[in-house]
Amino acid sequence: MSKTLLQGQAAQPIKVGGIEAPTARAKQIFDAMCNPTNWKLPTTAFISSDPQLLREVAYALTFYCGGHEVTILDLATNTHKLRSCGYYQYVGA
């Protein structure tokens, strides 16, 4: 994922009928992580220690794939790895 994609202010999701609609930034994050030939397959991993950025990535993965997995890589630096097993996994296909 390119650094320029993630620069700037974090965009907040918009509530539409009680459901948070994805922001353009969430879609960019997901597009950068998903399999380009089939978005429903497992994603690449994202590693960061920025809590706001981790929340945004988790939101994007959960919205588009149905869930995400978190691995704590270093507790001292709060570094986490986020990825998703993919849409098929979460819908039971």
C-alpha cells in the first residue's frame, strides 16, 4: 500500500439508515489490499502501529469482506497486522 494513499485526515463513515456507508478512503484502502482478479479472495496483510489507520483498515475489511483478522506483532510499539480471509470465508461459501 503506498504511503500517499494513506496520508491526510482520516475520513469518518457516514450513517445511512443505521448502517455506516464506506468512505472513498475506505474503498481506496480495500482496493489496495484486495486480490485484483477476485476481490472476494483473501487480502494482503497491512502492518502499522498507527491506531487510527488500523481502525480505518479494519473498517474497510469488515465492510467489504465481512470481517478481518488481527495479529499483534509487537506490543511495545503497538504494531499490528490486519488482513481478511476474504468474503467467501465470512459468508460461508
